[in-house]
Amino acid sequence: GEDVEQSLFLSVREGDSSVINCTYTDSSSTYLYWYKQEPGAGLQLLTYIFSNMDMKQDQRLTVLLNKKDKHLSLRIADTQTGDSAIYFCAVFSGGYNKLIFGAGTRLAVHP
Amino acid sequence: DAGVIQSPRHEVTEMGQEVTLRCKPISGHNSLFWYRQTMMRGLELLIYFNNNVPIDDSGMPEDRFSAKMPNASFSTLKIQPSEPRDSAVYFCASTFSGDQETQYFGPGTRLLVL
């Protein structure tokens, strides 16, 4: 089946940039998403990118897509303690007609 | 916009009892999804509906689980009988199919089966 992989943990210092990486296997993916989950809460859509784009920037967030390598990344500039959460990469699989989620990357921001 | 509404937010029940989780999707959305999240298995898609019709229920664990969507504004996920291994957070999400397939999630129902 289709697979989405992420590293499980990332620790950064407040004020530094965070980069969360994701790889996927479905070459027919059309939309790719980043969701944020804070403790005890649901998944909040952060941003998405269409597969014909290489980059998308939204304030402190930058999404990079390398379609050849099937690699997606989320960069958070000037990381704050409020950014501490689990970040999920999700890929819309055209073949399965559903979103495939990664296991999530837990971002810890320390002073 | 109220977002996706789920109830109850928390449920504690004893093994063998029936559990019913409820979801109200965002008005105008035509697809609804039920997910289960556990530490061991992460986020799993259980079932999804399009225009109130179940499209893919391959993620439903077993016959103890059932889901219905009687109309465009309401869906239920039922577990009967419940077991301790069903303890998890259950999320409902909705989207307007064709709109970048962006799914919007509810706050979840945290279920504990003793």
C-alpha cells in the first residue's frame, strides 16, 4: 500500500528554524498537506501544496516539495514555544482516493 | 463557521457496553471521514462517506464497529460490544470533495473502555 514516513521527534531551540521532513511513495499524489496537533486537540490544517508546485510560503511556514524524490518538508522560521506539537504529513492518494497520513513528528521547542 | 462538531468529547464505559459517537460535519461538505488515533497505530482511517453513502469501510476493525450517515449533517460511529482495545481518540473529518480534498477535523472523542 501507499506509505508516508516521517521522523518521530525533533527538538529545537526557541528562535531557531525547524525543518520537518516527510517522504511518500505514491507518485500520483496531487495534494500534500501539513497538519498540526496540539495536546488533547484535533488536527488543524496548517498548509497544503499542489503537486505541480515546488514551494509555498505562508508567513513563518515554508513548504518545499521535491516530486522527483517524493520528499516534502515543512520549515518553521523563528520557532516559538507555541509551535510545540505533533506535525502530520498527509498525501492525497489518487489511487486510493484518500488521505494517507504519516505517523507524525513531535516538535519540542526549548528555551 | 462552527467547524466539525463531535460528541461526546470524552466517554468512559465498561467492556461490553455499546458506545455511540456522533459527528456533525461542516455545512456544505459532502464527504465525511471517521479516524481512530492510538499511540501504537497512529491515525487510521476507519470509513468514509460521500454524499451520505459509505465508500470505503476497509478500515473498520471488525463487525463490532458500524457507521451510519442518515443525512448530510449527521453521522454516527457505533461500537457494540466495546472492548478495552477500542480505547482511542476517534476523529471525524469532513471536506467538500473536489476542493483540494482538504479535510477539516473535529476535536475528537476520547474513548476509554475499562
